[in-house]
Amino acid sequence: KAGVTQTPRYLIKTRGQQVTLSCSPISGHRSVSWYQQTPGQGLQFLFEYFSETQRNKGNFPGRFSGRQFSNSRSEMNVSTLELGDSALYLCATSAGGASWNEQFFGPGTRLTVL
Amino acid sequence: AQTVTQSQPEMSVQEAETVTLSCTYDTSENNYYLFWYKQPPSRQMILVIRQEAYKQQNATENRFSVNFQKAAKSFSLKISDSQLGDTAMYFCAFASFTGTASKLTFGTGTRLQVTL
């Protein structure tokens, strides 16, 4: 079974630009969660999508948004990039459903904002 | 809001020895999940072990075991017979028992170095 894939793996942008990151879940997984990992703030939950609906949301400004498609692939978008948005963005996918299912993480997208 | 604290930023252990990583957390909930995740230098996060708070028995997965002290809100990870492949960042994480527990709150991590 193929693992969680994230594209692109590396990205360099400048302040003010916007960026879109993609996450393709393991086949059969319907839940996709996004996390931001920085040296200063650690790992922070951004949001979760399940069946094309945002089911959970962290404490990030509205510049961070996401969506999920009917094939469960998810994208997250960051608009008006700031230097502090430089981070490793991880997605994690699971089967979803009504009880706990193990989350599997992707390799991440390293975003650098100059 | 829940918080997770890992007070050991770095630890080192010799191969074949045993090491214990500490984690404390704060929550007002009675039922919840606790996890230890491993992030090797390649950066792909892997679940090491899971504990449900309502279970008194400590979880064990091969060389990995936890010491769960609910009253003290403590959740330590013991790695026995350490191997070079155990070198990684280890994160303690909390999730509410409600719903699918998909929202993880992580600690700041402990960098573990296994040496020869």
C-alpha cells in the first residue's frame, strides 16, 4: 500500500505570495489533518478534513485554509505569506469514521519564505 | 486547553541499554488518548505506542513500553535494548477521547541519540 504523499517536498516563496500544498492520503483514508512544525512553536494542528468537510480547526489565522476533494486528496493554502510561515507542513491521514484510527504522516513539505 | 510538556530536550543512550523519556500533560478531561511518536532524521512521523486513559494497564509494543500515571498526569516511554535505529525525535501527544481523536496536541519533543 502506498504511503501518504505530499507535494511539493520543498518550496521557496517570498513574502506576500500565496502557496498551495497538496496531500494524497493512503488509499481508503478519508480523514486528512494538517500540522505546522517549526523550531519555535513545535507541532501545531491546523485543521482536519473528512469527507470534503472541515471537521476540526486549530488556532491559525484565516490566511491558512484548506479543502478536500472527493477522492480525499487535500490541499492547504496560505495567502499573503509571512516570514513566520516558514515551516515543515505535515499532513496525516486516517480511515476516519466514528472512533480512533491510527494517523499516518507524510514526509512533509518544507516551505521557506524569504 | 490541553498542554503537553517534555522536559528533556536531548538524551543519549548506549546501544542495548534502556532509556526513559518523560512526558507530563494537563487536561480536565477524564477520557483521552496519549501517544508517543517517533520522527527519524528522514522526518516521517511514526506512531510508536498508544494508551487509552481509561485503561489501567500500561501499553507495550515490543521494546517500547509506557508508564502511565493518570493521577500524576505522567506518561513516560521506556525503550529497552536500544538500537541505533531508535535515534530520532520523540514526541508525546494528547488527543481527546471524543470523536475520532484526530486533533493531536504535541509536546516539544526529546531528541534521542543512540550511540555505540
